[in-house]
Amino acid sequence: MGEVFGGPKDYSTTRGGHAHMVRRHLGRALTEQHRRRWLALLLDTADEVGLPDDPEFRASFVGYLEWGTRMAVMLSQPGVEAPAESPMPAWDWALPPYRPPG
């Protein structure tokens, strides 16, 4: 996740990047129940390790987790083949349309 949010490209250089991550989900037949449980665990962990709880950070973080877990469910279904090589997603920080002064 650090790489997705602009951190060092450690996962890509040591683990094979996004294509490797996708292949780890193939054929696992993940369900919506699995997805929601994984999402809850990730959010609980974010709280436990002290990730920021401000709305802008959490909106971006949860947005990526929602997208990523839905992709995992979709790619894990029987018969789905690994897509061609793809770059690691780069997630950006959500900015609200209005920020109070100061």
C-alpha cells in the first residue's frame, strides 16, 4: 500500500509488482463476505497503528481499499485469467471541494 500511495517501489522491485499481486488472487473465489471482512481488518489495523484519521486521508485510503478489494474479488473468480503486465496503481489524495481558512 505504501507504494500505491507514493512510497518507495519496494513491492515492485522485490515481489514482482502489480502483476504478482493480481496472480496471488487468481482462482481463490473470494466472496463479498471475504472482501468486507478483509476491509474491516485493514481499517482496524489502520486505527491500531495510528494512521491519520482526518477525513481527507481516510477518504483516499478507504477509496483505494474499496477499489482494491473489489478488484481482488473480481479477479479471483473461477476462469479469470491473469491480465497482461500492468503497472502498480498510483492512488492520489482526495481533496475536499472546500477547505475552511486557516
